[in-house]
Amino acid sequence: MKKSWIVAIAAVIVLGSLAAPWVKRAVSADMQRAKGAGAGSLYDLEVRTLEGEAADLDQYRGLVALVVNTASKCGLTPQYEGLEALYREFAPQGFVVLGFPSNDFMGQEPGSPAEIRYFCTERYDVSFPLFEKSRVKGDEKSPVYALLTAELDEPSWNFTKYLVDREGTVVARFGPRTAPDSPRLRATIESALTGR
């Protein structure tokens, strides 16, 4: 009996040490800045709304956008509240949050479009635009995320945030644990809004 406990503890230690780099990367709150012009303008792309209707991102040209891969069953899901607050505060200055639900991380967005809409509206009063469920990493990632990650890291978890300037150029990436009320995130948004 004692031997099986020792083996079990050793297995936990080995697995923990192997998982540590992945977990560290997944919850990283570091900010990355894009270096150059990137792969074009986000606002040249076409997507679909959460309800499946065609949508041209050109309608957001001239706005600063925070693009976020969202999920309804994640420990970070309460960030919806902070994202909505950010949207309402900065929208009059030309700011929008663009939400892209994704099931890429441990199946934490399993819902249908109707279920996602209901959850976001009823639980967090989300009024910022939500688009169809998207792949945000790997070879099959959507064109939106291919553009966002041309110079910056792919999302490491739900609620990774990409800041896009008024012309649709990606300027920064914030890790999943960077809260919507983070002073660094807010300062970067304010700088993009004022063109500084």
C-alpha cells in the first residue's frame, strides 16, 4: 500500500513539472507589442455574426477595437462584466470590443449561438458585438486570428486580448489574466484612442 502511494506522489510531481511551462504560458499576463505593419487591416475582413449573418468588419474602421476570444464556462468568464464596462466607458471616444466565442480551450464554449447570446445577455448584459464561434489557434484558425497572430502569439487561453488601432492594425496583445480594468490595458487603449 505504501509503495502505491509513493508511486502516485511521484507521478503527480512528474506531471506537475511537465505541465508547469504550459500553465505558466496559459495564464501569462504579459503584454506584447506588434513591431511592424503586420498582415493587413482587420477591417478588410468579413465574418459572421453570432447569429450567422454576414458582417463586414469595415463597419468598425475608424474605431479602436479590443478583440477577445471568449468562453462561457471558464474561470475567466466573469471578465465579460469588465469588458462590457470598458466598452460602455470608451465607446463615446471611438472604442469597441469584438467578441469571438471559441471552444478551443478544453471545450469551455460548447453552447449554440442562441445559448451563448442568452448567457451573455442575461448574465453579463453584454451589448458589444459577438461573432460566430471561431477557431483561434492552430492551422485551422479563422482569418481574423491569422491576422491577429501574424506578429504576436496565438491566444494561450480564453480571454486573450488584441488591441487594434483605428486603421485595423494590430498594436498589442494582452494575456488572458490581464483584467479589463488593468491599468496597463486601459493606458494602451487610451493611447490608441488619442493617437499617441
